[in-house]
Amino acid sequence: MSNNPPIFYLRKLNHQLFFKVLIVVLMNTEVAKSQHITDTLRIKTIEVFTNKIVKEDAGKTISKIDSISMIKALISSLSELIAQNTTIFIKDYGRGAMATASFRGTAPSHTQVIWNGINLNSPMLGMVDFSTIPVYFTDNVSLLHGSGSLSESSGALGGTIKLENSANWQNKFSGRLVTGIGSYGTQDEFFQVNGGNRIFQSQSRAFYNYSDNDFPFVNKLIANIDPQTGAYLYPTQRNENSQYKNYGFLQEFYFHPSERSFLTLRYWYQSNDRSLPRLLTNETAVNANINRQSDKAHRPVLEWKFYVTKGTLNVTLGSNIELTTYQLKTIVSGAADQIVTNSHSRSATYFIKAGYNYQFSDNLSLITNANITTNSVYSNNSPQNGISQEYDRQRKEHSASVQLSKSFNNQLSANLLVREDLINGRATPIIPSAGIEYHPFADKGYFLKGNLARNYHQPTLNDLYYIPGGNPLLKAEEGLMADLGNGYSGKIGKVNFHADLNGYCSGINNWIIWLPAPQGYWEPYNMKRVNTGGIELNIGVNGKLHRVSYHLNGNYTYSRSINRDDPRNWADESIGKQLPYIPRHSANILWNLSFADFHFTWSWTYYSERFATTSNDKTSTLNVLSPYFMNNIYLGKEILLNKSKFDLELKILNLFSEEYQTVLQYPMPQRNFSLLIRYNF
């Protein structure tokens, strides 16, 4: 593998970087001259850990990604942020390619992502491509583990990831500019400008991201044999035809006409255009089997909140419209491109939801929610010299929930939730959830909690109607989920610390899995039962030692997802085995140090082996993915210029050039670099 120094990867763009730095410095000079802000006081962020009882969250496992991790992943995709800072396993098909999530050992469709009230899960695929969501477009990321997600919706058998944005009502004018270059011809540009007063706020964000993505790698699935020694000779190849280009913008308007009323309007547009990496076993010419995918998304959302004496009324309406084009083609010199697959799809979700939170007293509250959602999918595949295959389907969903929360005293709280869904007018079984939280000691530093719930997940429209392979006879997935946990937080001197240990288990009936069919394509089936279970550990410490501020956060997960289906034939060896691509063990650590204007961050991630087959076969390297450790470091320097801040940061990713794959036969880069400039004004 290549061991070239950082300058080798950056030299093609060093002139561009020089001019970018020059432009930013000139901008800073002009802004500093033009601004006369006298009522702004800049202070460092203070993190406070507490176990105050919130009765509405009693028994639920909820975690939040801290501000330091958000800043470090500012120009990254949500997949990188989640993989490095949470207990969720990200299944990555390659740099710039699709990335899906496995939350608590479940399938990608069992993790729901909600952005300011909009469910980003595609009604066609049921899942979210985390590589297409920029961290830059969200302010807060929190995780609702397991049954804790039922307060948002049903169907998240693993959990829900909430992405939320907020306004700073004290802001008059501010902004941010981020520019960067990196290995393999990577360019990053991000821009944000905010303005307003105590009645109206506007936030505008935009980003552009491009990469040739042509990293070198050693292909150990293709080899020649040395005639003299008999040793295998593995070729060094490049990840060709894998470039990607992403851009988008987000506009937010916040209106506060009275003390009781808030109105928010958001619109997010994004375009993703990428060539998908080829398999390592592909030995065709470079101009053959080129996979190209283009995605466009439109996401408007309008939210109104009204506060009354003892309650809050919240109404949200919006849509998520996604357009996808996929082509598999071969380029032939002097002739038209040979298009093997030409697929177009349109998926749309339209919704309106209303909620009312009534506080009977400080110790008793009632939360009611209702929503109406319409999902539609049109999918067309026009193979070369073949018959066009398509489906056009809609599904209407109605949902209502009631949650009663009670604090019995300063130490004990509980909540009870009941949800009912209607799918195309047909009622699903009632979904109940009950949680309890207890603080046995007077200082409330230590707590015990538990939750028991039922959940219910509908098949996606692709599961039911995809051509070929859709199975309209599929049953919905359903099962029981249980959580039991405890934790402690406190402070010794200037050191804040917290630790949480949670155990979970669930039994899911009619689990949906796609398997090869005798006809030569894949079909979805219902597995009789899958049992999942495991533990989640989170530990955090932060404080200050002399002039050095430090922050340490770590996660560990043990996860089992066991097939308890009936054997499909006499040779079925999948019963009692771990489901494919779910690691038993995973862990991550984020360590940040800051001294004066310098900062250093080390990110470490570990995944145990994963199986590519339902039988967990280890007889071939094509059936198992080896464990791997990932190390990333960040070195930075802040420069304060009048009322603005200038930050230079060098990122070294995969520090020790680990050879790894998260999905079989999809290569990943070894050591690579990125140089960033952040400018806050």
C-alpha cells in the first residue's frame, strides 16, 4: 500500500488552498471593520451532567451526541458521526457510497431517522442512506434506543435517531465558512449565515462536496502465482469510476410574533451524484460495468407551536420527496453507451401531525399525538432489450398515541403510552409501552430504570411489490421489547463524570429478510422469529487539569441477533446463528484535549468479525469479514481576530493504514488526509 507523506496527497490542490486562505483572511478584515457588535460576550461551552428526573422520559434509554463530537464531524456525513460516537453499527459500502445502520442488532429498516418532524426513511426501501445526510445541516443529534422510540412512531425495532435544528434568538448577525482539501482530489465547501432579532431569525446553510475517490488498494481476491516461489502476488489497484459530487442548501425561518406563539419554516434541497464502487472480484475493463446513481431530495416542513397556561399545542406538516436514477452501463468507443440497467424511481411522503402536552401539575402530564401520512412510490426499470418493469403504489397511515407521565415523589417516576395505527384503513394491534425510573439516594446521582413495550413494523413497498421479487404475502414484523438499565453521574472537584449500563432483549416474529430465490433473483421472506439482546455501556469524563481541558467519552456494545426460524430444508445451517453483518462486539472512544488555542482529538473505533452468510460459515474468506480497529486524529489551532475566530485543522484518517472492509468485496482507503479551515464570524 502507498506510504506517501501527506504532502503527496495535497500538492495538487495547494495553490487552491493558498487562495482560499487569502480570501478568508481578507473577508475577516472586512467583517471586523464593518461590525460594531457591543452586546456579544463569547464564553466557552460548559457541559453539565445531571440525572434530574424527567417524568416523560422515565424508563427510556436516550443518549445525545455531545457538542465536541458534532464540531469534529462538521463536514462529515451522519454515517461517520454515528459510527464514531454511538453504539450503532454502520454498514458502509465504500467511501462516498451507501451507508446503512444496524441499531441493537436489527436491520437497516428498523432504524428510523426523524429530522425536525420529517421521517427520512424511504417508503420504498424503508431505510436511510446515512452517507447522504450532512452533519452540517443539523444542530442536535439524539438517540432513542429500542422502545424509547415509540414516543415518536411505531416500527423502529432498533431505535430512532432524532435530528433537530434550533434558532438563537439573541443573534443579530453571524456566520461560518468552512473550506477543505483532502486526499484523492477531495474538496469540501460549507457556508452558513444567520441574521435576525428577537422576533424573526433566518438561517441559511449550503455545502458542496466532491472527490475523485481514486484511492489505491491491494486486491487480495485476485492473484497471480510466482512461478519460482509459488507465492501469491496480489495486484495494487485503484478505486476507479467511484467519484462523487454532493451539494445542497437548507433555509430556515423562525418567527416569534408573541410570547406564546412560534412559527418555523424549513426547506432542505439536496443533490447526490456518484459512481458506485465495483466488487473486488470484478476483472472487467475499466469502462465496463459502470454503476451510476443520482439522488435528489426536497424536504419542506412547517411547524407551529402555541403555549397556553398549562399546555403546548404543536402542529407540523411537510413532505419528503426523493427522486433516484440508477444506470449500469458499459462505455464502447465509437458507439453509444450500452445501458444494461436503467432505473428511475420517485418516492414521496406527505404528512400532517398534531400534538398537545397538558400539564395537570408538576407531577402529572398527558401527551397526545395524532398524524396522517401518505406514502407513494413509483419505480420503473427498463433493461436493455427487455420489457420495462414497474410498480406504482400508495399507502395511507393514520396514527394516534396517548402518554400519561407521573412523578410519585422526588425519587420515582413512571409513564404509560398506548399507540394505535391504521394502515390503509386496517387497524394494527394496539402498541403499549410502560417505563419506570427510580433514584434510590438523596443526591439522585444513581438511578435504575426499566421499560417494557410491544412494537410493530410494516413491510416496505419494495418488500411487497418490487419487480421481480416482491412478496405481497409478507406479514408485518411484531414483537416484545424490554430494557433494564442503571447509571450514575456526579462531580469530584473539577471533574464531571457519568456512566450508564443498559441491557436489552426482544423477540421479533415474522422478521423480514431477503434471500436468493431459485428463479435467480432475491425475494423477501418472513423468518418465524429472531431473538435480539445485548448490553450498552457509555462512560464520559470531562474537566480541566491546570491549563489543559479534557473530554473523554466511550461506548461499548455487545449484540446478539439469533435466527430462531424453522429450517427451510434439510441442509439449512442458519438456525441458531448470528444474522449477517451484525458484529457481536463494537466499541469507540473519543478523547479531546485543548490547551490555550491548540486542540487535539483522537477517535478510536472497533468492530468484531461479521458474517456474510446466514450459516456463519468461516471456511472461506468470502464468507467472513475480519475484525478491525480504526484510528483518526485531529490537530488544530484557533486564531482569534477581533470578534471572529479562525481555526486550522489537520485530519489524519485511518492513522495506521488498517486494511478493512465493512461490506464484503468493497474496498476502503488506508491512511488519508484532510486540511480544513473554519472561519466563524
